[in-house]
Amino acid sequence: SLPAKLINGGIAGLIGVTCVFPIDLAKTRLQNQQNGQRMYTSMSDCLIKTIRSEGYFGMYRGAAVNLTLVTPEKAIKLAANDFFRHHLSKDGKKLTLLREMLAGCGAGTCQVIVTTPMEMLKIQLQDAGRIAAQKKLMATQAQLSSSVAGAAEPTVETRTTAMQITRELLRSKGIAGLYKGLGATLLRDVPFSIVYFPLFANLNKLGQKDPNAKAPFYVSFLSGCVAGSTAAVAVNPCDVIKTRLQSLQRGVNEDTYSGILDCTRKIWQKEGPMAFLKGAYCRALVIAPLFGIAQVVYFIGIAEFLLDMLPKRRA
């Protein structure tokens, strides 16, 4: 049933995000730093410096936004894929690869309604620590090089919340402010779903002993991991562009971008083609367990058990 699918998708998203959020934070910070202003050399370096400067919970900055909105996002994504697969199938026959890709395309298009504002707010909170640390380092260097004591004071970070950012964007730009980077989000999520869902479905079928029976949970988990990491790396250049476009604040001497083409051109010219793979392994490490867990929860059907219990309790 649709309610069961939505609940399963939501539970899957909550569990997955809680497990992998620190790696996602490292991915965002690595993707946003530009040449000449590098604060981190790798994922582990980023996480170690984050813990030292911001504490353990610094790795979960922006997690509240993600945990709040990931439920409808994952629910829409998984339920929409099922919806499109059902309506694209002919008399219950096996879907062709093209129809599986069309179903994934539909799911990716539907999810951006929630994904875009969620990513927009999450990125501001995740990257705030990097920008503050960079400004503090620059101020300290300026103070040391100055002959006048106290010529430059270390920058103190002013922490903002998702609600403050939301109110400011709505006040200054309206609802469109929360949908900054919508085109880049579509450019990432639609191809991701086109790759992910058909690949997962076909890998999962390999573990089915009976076409009408569910695959074992470990097959669904491994299929979700493989399909998720493959799709994540494939669309990573689009994710880098989306992250850069949705960042409202920049570090010292960092470029600003007017759109997708301008962002692509500047990254290519100033940072080289390898810059489009920044954070790719982080993204693969995030997406693999995230979608592995999501598919296990979704296919086990926790919601069906809970919904089945309701009539018995009322009885």
C-alpha cells in the first residue's frame, strides 16, 4: 500500500542518514574548497580537523535539516519509482531496461521538490565551519605578519540555524530562494535515478530463488550498496556543480557563479577536470550504505507490520 511505502521510505532514510552524515559533511567541505584555499587534504583529515575545532557534534552540523526532510524525500523517491514501474509494466510482464530507466527518471524528477530546499539548507550549515576556520587562519596569519600587536583579531564564527536561513531567504527572495540550484539538482538526481533503480532491480533479481518471492535481506543490502555507489560516482560532476551553486557564502578569494555553465567553465579552467571528482569517494561511501540500508528496510516492510497491528489493537 502507498502509506506503507511512504513509511518504509521514511524509516529507511532516517536510519541511513544517521549512519553516514559525517562522511556527507566531509564531502560537502571537500567539494566547496577551491585551489589556493585548501583547508583539508582528504576525508579523514577533514573529519579530524572538524572534531578538533568544532567537537564531535560538529560532524553533524545540518543533520537536523536532513533528518527532518529525508523522510519525505526518500519516501517520494522510492514510492514514485514503484508507482512508475507499476504503470509502465504491461499486464505484469517484466519491464524493459528503457522502461526501468523511465521509471527512475520519474522518481528523480519527483524527489527534487523536497531535495532542493533540503540540500540548500544542509550545505550552508555543513560548510559554515570550513569558512569560519579559513577566515580564522587568515586573520591569525595577518596578525603574525603585522608589526602592530592586535592589528587583526581572529574571526569568531557566528552560528546560524536552518530556521534563520529559511526566514532570510523567504524574506529576501521568496520561495525561489529555497530552490536555488534546482536545475543542477535535477541534473544530478534524474541521471542518478536512471542509473540506480534499474541497476538495483536487476542485481536484486540475481538473489531471488523465485520470481514471486523477495530476495534475502543481504542481497537487497548489497544490491543497494553497489547500485548506489556506482550511480553516485557517475553523477559526481553534477553534484560538485550543485554544491557550488547552492553555497551562499564563500571563503576568502573563492569564485562565485552565475549558473551551471559559468560554474562548469570556471571549475574546468581554474581547477582542472579532476575537480569534478572532488568528494567522489566520500559520496560513494555515503550513498552505498544509505541506499543499502534504505532498500533493506523498504523491502523487509517494517511499515506493513506496524499497519497490520493497528486493526488488531483497535479490535
